[in-house]
Amino acid sequence: MAYCKKIAFLVLFLTAVSCNEKLLEKPENLIDRGKMVVILKDVAVLNAAKTTNVSVLRENNVDIMNYIYRKHGIDSLQFVESDKYYASVPEEYKSIYQEVESSLEKDQNAFKDAKEVRDSLRRIELEERQARVQRTKDSLQEISGSKK
């Protein structure tokens, strides 16, 4: 029984150690980690747009990946090789995607905050309009009351 535990521990240890090894050599044209985060975030946003309103992308002839390549000054081979490389280092890849997720969440919160501010400004504007209308009504009543 103790022998089985030692074997199981050894297998787990080797698996954990092997997960941190690089399975691929670093490509010459590797996209740096920070830029990769930005690229993957853009891909996520555009894919979300594609699932939400594909007609807008289609009407404007937007091919998501070609747009990404042009925007970031990369080509498909560079992207694929960089993605494969980072995927061969699971902890790094996981960290990259966690950063993408965190950045998307920050953007989402910023949009929510901006919406709340916009809604508050609209409410204030509406209240000011209503107050102006009321002042106008009051003025008209005073004028019509003074004529009597």
C-alpha cells in the first residue's frame, strides 16, 4: 500500500514538474507577453461582437483575424507560433488568460460606471427641465393673476 502511495506521489510530482517545462522552443518572432494579452483581449471582444451582431461585421466586411493582424502589426504565422509557444507553458498561458479576463472585467465595470454617470446626468437634466417648466408655469400664473 505504501508503495502505491509513493508511485502515485512520484507520478503527481513528475506531472507537476513537466507542466512547467517548455515543450516548444521560443519562436524568433515571439509576440511579447503584454502584447499577447492585448491581442487576445481584442479577439475576445470581437468574437463577442460577432456572436452578438454578426450583420454589422458582415456589412462592413470585417474579418476578425485580419483586423487583429493589421491592428497589431503581426501576421497569422507569428500569432499561431506565439500562441502555441505560450500554450506549451501552461502556467504562463493560464496567467495570460487570467490577465485578459481581468482586463475585460475592468472594461465592463468602467462601462457600467459610465452608464450610471450618464443615467445620473440624464436624471439631473430631466429634473432641471421640470424645474424650469414649473418656474415658467409659476411665472405665468403670477402674470395672469396680476392682470385680474
